[in-house]
Amino acid sequence: MRVSVRYWIAAIAASALFGCGPSEPQSSGGAAQVRRLTEEQYRQVIADLFGKDIKIAGHFDPLNRTDGLLEIGASRAAITSSAFEQYDLIARQVAAQVIDEDHRNVLVPCSPASETAPDPACAREFFAKIGPLLYRRPVEARTLDKLVAVAGDSAQSVANFYTGLASGLAGMLETPEFLFVADYTEPDPNHPGQRRLDAYSRASRLSFLLWNTMPDAALLKVARDGDLNSKRGLKRQVDRMLASPRLAAGVRAFFADMLGFDTFDTLAKDPIIYPAFVQSVADDAQEQTLRTITDLLIARKGDYRDLFTTRETVMGGPLGLLYDVPVTKPDGWAPYTFSDDDPRAGIITQLSFVVLHSHPGRSSATLRGKAVREIFLCQKVPDPPGNVNFSLVQDTKNPNYKTARQRLTAHRSAATCAGCHKIMDPIGLALENFDGAGQYRTVENDTPIDASGEVDGVKFQGAAELGKVLHDNPAATSCLVNRLYGYATGRPPVQGEKDWMKYLQAGFAENGYRVSDLLRLIATSDAFYEIAPASGAQSASEPSPTGARS
């Protein structure tokens, strides 16, 4: 049955007016997922549980970006033997800090009868306290018994209770139950023969979406008591979590993933061409954009589309030189608003975007145009053929083609290049006033830069007008909905969720494109927790052969 967007807008409005509960379409749900913790999630969990001063030093295997998101790639990630060695090293370092003399009195809830011998009762109390938080569900008695035994054997061999405790904790940090977030299912009492996410998996799905970390004790208690399976109990928890300051961390994590900020780890700029672009600038460029986003979307509950046009941001010391603006707090952050006649408007003109999508020694209209299409409009641009000759585009000293526009126009004369460049270059050329380090310029090789462009038939002049075009492009908001739902579930939407996605998009529009309201709509829905029947030999209650219990 075909469902119109107008219908869903009316349904949402009626629900709000008459309190009749959510009127959402049926959803097929997707397959149960098992996602490897991202590096940021690992760090956040350790900080939340043991404190921000616990240092994590080590290498995390990178995730493969899939369907635009690392979080979807995490659902297809395994742990190699070399990666496990790194996890082992990190786990031992973390455990050693947790039980050292600076932390044990705070983090260990009891004192042993003797520090030179095993104390099973105290060890059990410690593991019983942290186990449900690390595993995100109750710890079975037999698992506690094993942990206490490991701690006891280690304590006995080195005559140190705390060293034994660290051995057990390090082992917990290396288990699939901790390193993977698994969708565990149970029989659905409302639909005989079907399965549903169990309450603890619902809690994890909710917490990693809103806070990018493990469920807290309050959420786990609600899951244990069964309230998370009720509409009222779920709504109460979602409202509590959305009102928490920790929501900012969840929103930051999503946008850092969507914007591809992980690639800053390998970003390189030619220090001769761009001497002002140093590591502190790269770090602050990301932070500036994330602060801009959370201020607009969370603190002020603004319209998502305004991210493309806002002139309000923050400014820190290292950034002032590249933006060529005064900095009031050289060692911190201060609000900053670009003037109405400034060429910078929206996050696509911030350093984090124009720098990331450039070459080491020059700007790139093609990379920037491709990034706008793929990141903000969800329009996949094909990779170039392997035999394409880029020498003309790369020759910035060519006396016949002094600007990027001239070089790209000549490059597009090749039939194999014209199609893709036609959808990328008219966008990216509007950002050519920003060089490879994000600094503003009006000429290239003493030739004026033409920053006019076009998106899907809409013409504009310069980066600020490009932002207005993106603001009004319906693909930008539908893309955000698709990205956020994929991030939340660890998979792209499936065919059976088509009407559900229309419902989300309509709700997003009806609520003024406020991200917090979109998060609420997703998190309180039935569809977000729907699990499709398993196919093949693998049961939905057994999401992965990682060793995690079903």
C-alpha cells in the first residue's frame, strides 16, 4: 500500500493533539546486529565507569566506513589476532590504573581482609558491581564464579589481592560481551512465534544512540524490572536521557561519524605551502564544528537546516590565524559570529570541511563537491575509472589554465570524466575561495576566482548562497533521517521499512527539523526495536559467532 507524506504529517499532528499514542506504520525491522564498540565508545565507557583520568594508550583497528557510516561498518567488523593483542594491552593498562593506590579506594567498593591474599567475598562484590555495566546486562552466577577464581589464582601467585582483581577486570575487558554490542532476542509474548529484542538490548540500543555509551544503572534497572518494554516506561527513560547533558556527547558522536572526522587521523598538509596548518588547528577545527552543531541543535533546539547557513560559531586560539579574525580567548573557546557580508556561512565553509576535503598541497572542488553530495544529500558518486589522467587538474602552475575552474573545464572534455564531474564540480567550485588549508582568497595565480555554481538546476553565487540552496533542498533532511536511523540500528534501512522512513521524514518536518525531536521519535517507536525473523540456519537469538551468549 502506498502511503503519502501528507498522511503521516496528519497522523503525527493528531497524535500530538489527542494523546492517542504514536500512529506509526508497520515496519519489518531488520536483522539482529552485533556491532563492535568504536574507539570513541570504548573510551567513553571506560571514562563513565572508572573516571576520565583513566588513560587509554594503544592502537584500535580502524572500522570500514559502510553506507556512509563507521557505525554501520562496526556491524561487519571482526577482531583480528593483532587487534586482540592490542585490546589485551589496553585492558591490562586500564585494569592496572583502576586498582592502583590513586583509584582503588574510590572504584573498589570493599577492602580485602588482607592485601597479600585472595578475598573471594570482596572480589565478588567488585565484579558484581561493574559486571552489569560492562556487559550491559546481569552477570550470571557462573561467570562471577569464574571471575572470582581468576582473581584468586592471580592474587595467590603474586601475593597481592589487587593484582588479582586487575587480572579479572582485564579479562572482562577482552570478552565479546564487552567488545561487541549484541542484539539478544526473546520470544515475543504479543506475537506468538516471533521474537523481539530483550529489555537489555533495548537499553543498549537506546543508550548508544542518545549518549554513545553503555546504559547507566537507572536504565538497566528499568530493563530488569520490565518497564522498558512498556510504552510509558520507554517514554519516561527517553525523556530523561534527552534532558541529560550527556545527550551532547551522543549528538557529537553521530555527527563526527557522519562528517567523517576519523579521516583527520591521516590528514596531511604540505607544511611549506600551509605552514599555519598544524595539529592543534586540525584538532580545533573538528571541535569548532561539533560545538557549532551541539549549540544550534541541542542548546538552542534549532532547525537542522540552519547548519548550512548559520554564521554563529565559536572561535579558539589556533583557528584565528587561518580565519584571519581576532580571538578573545587564545586558550579557550568564545562565541563568534561572522558578519553578514563575510563569505563564510554554515558548516561547509568551516575549516573542518574545506580542509578535510582538499589535497595536501591544494584545494579540490571535486572532493568538496563529492563530499557535499555524499555526506549531506546521500547521493553516491561513482569512483573514477582507474585509467583517468589527472595531470591537467593537478598542474596548478599551468599558464593556460590558471584556476581550478579552468583546469576542471578542460579535464571534463574527456567523455569518461564528464558525467561524474558534472554533479560534483559545480558544487565544489563555489568553495574555491578557500584554499587547501581553509584560508580565504579571491584569486588563484593572480586570476580572479569564479565561485558561481549550481545544484540540481538551482544556480547560486559563492559559498554562502550554496548553503542556502542546501538549506532548502529536501534531500538534505531526508538524508539526515536516513543517516541517523542507520547509525542507530547499525544498518541501512531495508525495503520493509520504507513507509516507516517516510513517517520519520514527515515527523522531522512537522517538528521544525529539530534533531532532538527526531531522536525522540526514533527512540520511542516500535520500529526502532523491531527484529525481522531470522533467515537461514542462524537464529535471531544468536546474532553472531563471536562468542557472545544468546
